[in-house]
Amino acid sequence: MSKAFDSDMNDEVSLESMTVEQLKAMLEEKGLPKSGRKAELIERLSVSNEEKVIELSTSFWTRTVVGQFNLAQTVGSVAAVLLLMIVIFNPSILGFGEDEPIYEPIGFDANQTRWYAQELVNLGHPEWEGRMSGSPEEAAGAQMILDNLTEMGYSPQLNTYPVPMFAINSAPIISMCIPPAGGLFGGPVTGASCNSGIGAQITNFEHRTNFVLQGYSGSADIQFGQEMELIDLDDGTVDSLWSEASGKVGIVRGGNSIDGNTGIYIKAAEFGLAAILRINNQSNCGQIVADDCIPIFKSIRVDDMKAANSGSIPENIPFIAVSNNTGNQMLDLAAQGAFLRLFSDVDNAGDIAVSVPCGTLYGKSEDLIIVGAHHDTVYHAQGAVDDTSGTASVLEMARQIAMIANESGTPEYTLRFCTWGGEEEGLWGSKAYVSANANELARNLRLYINLDMNHVDIDTANRGNSLRFFSNSKEDIDAMKDILDVLEDERPDLFPKYSVSTGLYQGARGEPDGMPYNSDHGPFVYDLPDGVTGNALVCYGSGSWEYHTYADTMDRFNEESLGVSVIAYGTYIRHLAWPVFA
């Protein structure tokens, strides 16, 4: 523990016990910089104190801080001076030094956690089941979270932020039709012949299971009578095929070779396609449906799309993903002369508000620990794992911490539990929150903890039992390793069942050794002002083959597995907020 001296009282004062304002006043008195987090202020003062306090003369030591104790002594012999020097560099010789932390595990109620998850799932869209960002369902989920945090005793705050977001007004439609031979009543073969259905071969594809909209899809109503052709674009890398698809509907196999969804959509706008489809031939193949790769939702990088498209997102180019079998079937029908019917009713031209509910327990200092997860889901799925599991974990951790606070009193840190809307489409909620609170976070954020799919599937025998804890802070990930060792012994009913690996990533954003910017921890690490890098702890789980598909339901939910991250991270929060040492 760092200490300072009161010059008037000639007494020892713990820097950690001082407020940020007091620390800054001391720094100003010493003519030192006042910016940074509390830990940085303390370190700056500690270095200053060491430089001014420890003074060696030929005959005596002045008042000296050694390890964690106060030594004031006049020494008249060389032997005593040498002894003091030994103690300074190795205080453990006399039994002094850093105290050992005692980690007290928090509780965890698996049934309560499942209840939180089920209540959120019940708020999903009546037809599509999801809590899409900016939708009434997402807002209802945010209110449920806020109500629970309020009931636990936290100071509630519901933030809403307008962000670039699309709204799905009605379910999309895809059909293909081979007109009757000889045309309707012997007339010419035209797409209009499909409208009556007499003699026509019409294939209807099912929304959610055969195809799903993609992020920021545009709108169109393409009828059979328009005789719309489907053009095979292969993997999307051949520009001549895109040219051939101008004014028509193109279909890409895979698409990762041209920068994923963003690259596909940019190409579709560049070559003026009427719509663009992407065949999933890479994700979940044979895992959910034995002979298929079912369609998944993906978004786009909005800023990159706008930069490539004169500052806007295409409003009249539908963007849809289809399963592998559906895509191949559509190509076969197109080869037989089938025409396409495609309807998409999506508004992607403006901003829509997403919600960020937070509950705060104010501590003795302004130093801040935030725990978060995203409460939105993809539009077409319950999102039981992604990320209802994380949101339920945040609520259960908050409930356990609230009970500890009732017994232990005011914490050393201010503790805040938040959930984010807009994650699936671009981390919009967490980005907006960090931007709106940038100065406070740069000054006071001690740690952000992110729980996104911190879940292991119920079928651990076939899908594995692994979780991964990682951080950009060596201090925090080392503490987690120690806590995991403790919990192996303290909770033999839970922790030995799961394999937890740890990782440290301290590189710059985008570097191989940097923290990934793929969930809501990203803004807290890399988007703070004045060159400040935030500390984060993250947990990812495993076995979620249903990721971003209609099959991400409560049928796969394993509430027990959430206890690993809730207890481990919650135990660390407990230690930081109410520290106990041996």
C-alpha cells in the first residue's frame, strides 16, 4: 500500500484511502501532473515520496518508509546503516512485505440465472423471437434489466442513444418460379405466367430457416412479372461476373475472399445490382442440420460502406443470406429458366435509439468498475446464448454483489452494472456510452468486465467444456489465475467440470497481440481519450454452434456453465471492493 506523510502532523497517510480530489491537490502542491486514473496518481505521488523521504548521510537515516511499515530512527553505526539497507531491499527478512490477498468466492444461483434468461427470451418478437437493436423488444428487455437492478438496490439510469440502425418492417419473401411450358393458356412463356400459379412450378423458401436478412439490407419488391434473373457470382472475386449481374440479382458463394459482408455489399452497390444473396457454405456445416449450413446473420461496417458509396448505405438493394442447400437449389432453378420473386421491407436510412440500462453502487472513491453484456440479439433468433447468457450473468453477479454490500457496507470502488443495445450491428450502445462518458472513464475507470457468450453448451461430451479468460492487464489476469486456483478447491462441484484457459493481450488495436475489437469491451479499451488505454477482462465460452441462427434457443442453455465466469469475476470484484488480506 502506498503512503504519504502529512507535513503538519508528521503522520503516515494511506494514499489509497484518499479521494481523487485530495490526490490531485497533493500533486498540484508538488508541481506534478494531475491527469490520469487514481492508480496513476498514487504511483506518481509514491515515486515523489520515495525521492524526498529516503535520504542517506554519513551518520544517520531520516524518516523512512520500508515496505508496508514506518521506520523513524537515528543510526550511529555503519553496521546499523547496512542492516537498514538490507531491509529496504529485502523487507521480507524481518517479516514485512506485501500482504497476501484472501479471495472470498461470491455465491451463484443457477436457477435464478436461468430465470433471468427465460424472462428476457419471453420478451422477444412474437414471430421472429429476437430482441433486435432499436426495436420495441430490445427496449422491453432493457426495461426488465433496469427494473431488476433497481429492485436489487442499485441507483438506476436508462440511457438511450440515437445510432445508425435499420428497422425491419415486415418479413422478407423469396420464391422462384418456372413458368408453365407454352405459357399461360398457350401464350408466350413469361414471368407473368407465374402469377396465377396455373401450371407453374413455384418454390417458396422459408424465412429464418432457409434465408435471413443481413445487416442494413435495403428494400425492394421484385415480382415474377419482372422476369428477374439470378446470376452466379461464384466467390465474388471476378468483376466481369458482377458486370453481368448489373440490374439483376447476384448470388455469392461464401464471400470471405472479398472482405465478407461489407465487401459484398460494396460490390453490389458499385455494379448496380437489384439485390444480392450470399450462400453460407462455411459456418455450422453439418452441425445443426446434418446435410446443410443454415443461414446466419451478419452485419456490415457502416463507416466503410458509406465511404465507398458516396456517404450513404444503399436503400434499394436487398441483402440476404441463404443456406447452402437453398443457394444450390436456387442456382439449379435459375439454370432451368426460373424467375425470382423477392420482397424486402427494411428502412436503413436513419438513426434509431438503442438502450443502455445501468445500475450503480457508489463507493468510497470515484474509481469505477463496470460489468457489461449486450442485451440485444440478432433479429431472427431468441439469442439464448448470444447474448442472453451474458446479460443473465450480469444480473446474477449484480444480485450477489448487492447482497455482499448489504453485509459489508460501502465498497472501495464505485460498481456499475450495464447492458448494451446495438452490439450485433456495430457495438453501437457501448461505443455511444463510452463517447458520452469519455472524460469520466479516462479519469476513473479501473476495470471493465465483458460477458459475451460466456457459456458452454449442455453437450460437453461432444462440444467441449472450455472457457477463455483474457485481458490486456497483467495484474488482473494474474489475479484471475490465482482466483481460479482457489475456486478449484472452494467449488469442487463446479470448477473441475470446465477447462479455463487464460490469455494476456497488451498490443495495439489490430495487432496480433492486441485485444480483439469484436465485442463491447473494445470501446472501453481503445476508445478512451487522451491516449488512455482501459483495462478489461473478458470471458468467451464454447460449443455454441447455433451462433446467429434461428436455433440459438433455450433448448441449448446451460445455466451451470455461467457460474464459472460469474463466480470468478465476481470474486475478484469482491476483493477489489472489500479487500481482505492475510
